[in-house]
Amino acid sequence: MPRPPLPPGPTVSPEAPEEKPSGARAFLRSRRGALLRWTALVLGLLLIGWSAGYLLMPRTATADQISIPKEAFDRTATRGDMPSLVGLNRDTATAALGDAGISGIPVEYADRPAAGPPGTVIGQTPAAGIAVDERIVLTVSVPAPMPDIVGQPNREARSALEDLGAIVTITTAVDPAATAGAVLRTEPAAGTTMPLSVTMVVADPGDALSLSTVSSVDSSSCSTSRSSSVAGRTLANNLTCTPGSSKKAEVEYAINRNATVFEATVGTDDTEGTGRATVTVFGDGRPLKTLTVNLGKSEDIRVDVRNVMRLGIVVTADGGDQSPTVVLGDARLRGSADGLDQIAGRR
């Protein structure tokens, strides 16, 4: 019996080939890829170069000044009014800037020798209350040696110390050898580190006591006079002594270490004898000053009598019949008020 014919199977078509881009589309796709690849390469090279420059380029900064680019400063700085920092130490001053709301602004420190503890702010720019601009400068003290001002006039010496920031106290002392107002000594002494407070001891001529008001303990041919003419000048409150041809004139006073200086203008009376005479000032029997006087001439004397108990004056004529009358014009003692009061018997 014959087989029945098989049913027809599925028809298999040959595989169609993959469609390829053609024309403008293919051109755009290849161009975009190349552009992206080149862009990535350039950016990578720039990033590598910047990183290498950042690592290799020197960056400068010191302990006292930090430089910030102006652009960064403008973006990060916080400005405000400058607080008062003078008198604070460096660390406290820095903290005070932050408390005042000032940050990100460069601060410069300048050293200057000054009295007082080192590290203290003694100057500032800008001044307190002024708006801070682009920088702050603080002047900070370093130790200053005490200058040698002994012998200088009071005002000049004081100015020199105050220029260094010192607070100056002035005391006086009577000194017969020093110029009135000159510095006798300082506390502390020259060359030591200068503290904030300094003392200057200044020469003082002291109070004066006329010798004509003081009672003598012994006298021979000497007396006081209100007025005498010496070398054409009229002198007042005088001690006059008239020695004989063979006899000295002398006087002695108990000053008991209460005076520092004996002063007088010494000469001969214009209306008396024309001879010469020798005048000697003694302290406790020891000659302190000797001079010769004669008509028409006079001499100012200043004798140190510190620690002298007895002050003596001896006048002798230098021969001849014309023994002069010696005048110690405006004779006076100098010293403290208390000491002179004791000499005068007021205490």
C-alpha cells in the first residue's frame, strides 16, 4: 500500500545579513568617540601637571607672618573693629583678636626693647576702634637695658626713660658737688634689665639757712652785718671778720651733721683796710677750703660740710698795717628743712 505523502515542513529562509551604519551616521559615531577620548586625555594631563606643581612649588610661611593670596583673603577673612591690645601679652592679644570676631587676617609681630616684662604688646596697627583692613601689626616688647643717665639733666633723663615705656618716680637728695636738677643715681643701676617702674634720684640744692641767724659757740673779732660793699657789689646777711696784724679772727658753729653745704661770697670790705687776708674754712678742726682775698676782688665758695659737727672760719692778715675787714657775704648753710631747723634751734 503506498505511503501517504509527508506534510510540507516549515520553509527556512536564508539568514539576512546584519545591517551596517552607512554614510553620515557612521562618520558621526567615529568622530564622537575620538573627541571624548582626546578630552579625557587632556584633562588627565592637566590634573597630573597641577598636582605635580602643587607638590613641588615652595610655599613660604614664617612664625610671624603668613601670606594669604588676596583672592583667598577676600573670601575667608572676617573683618571688624580693632580691639585695644596694648598691655596684653602676645598669646592673650591673639586670643582677643578672635574674641573680637577677627579671623583669617595676617598678623605681623615686631620686636622693640622696652621696660617691663618681655612679650607685652606695646603698640598696634590699626589703633583700637579702627576697622581692620588687610593686615595687623603688633609691636611686642623685648628686654631693655637700663641706660646710663647719671649726670644728665632731670627732664632729658626722664624723657629717655619714658620713651622706653618706664614709669618714672623722682626723689631728691641734697648734694653739694652736683648741679641742681642733675641725676645722681637710678634704681635699678645702669646696665641691668629695666623694670616697668624706675626711680631717679635728682640733686637738690636744699633749703638755705643764713649763717647770720645762727648763734656761734665761740667767736673772736667776727660779727654779723646786714650790708657790706665788696668789689663794688652790695652784699647782705654777712659775716665780717677783722684780724689784727698779729691776731687772727675766728668763729665756730655747732651744725651737728645737719647741713650739707656752706656757701658764701668772700672778699674784703671796700671801705676798710686795703691789705690781704687768708680765709680758711674748717670742719671738726680739719681744713676744708683756703683762699686769699684782697681789695677789689671776691670769690664764691661752696664747701661740702656733710658729717661735720663743728664748722669753723679762721681769718689771718697777711702782714702790713692795713689789715682788711673780710666779708663772707650771704653766708648760708644748705640742707634738709628738718636739719636746718635743728641748727637754728627751732627743734
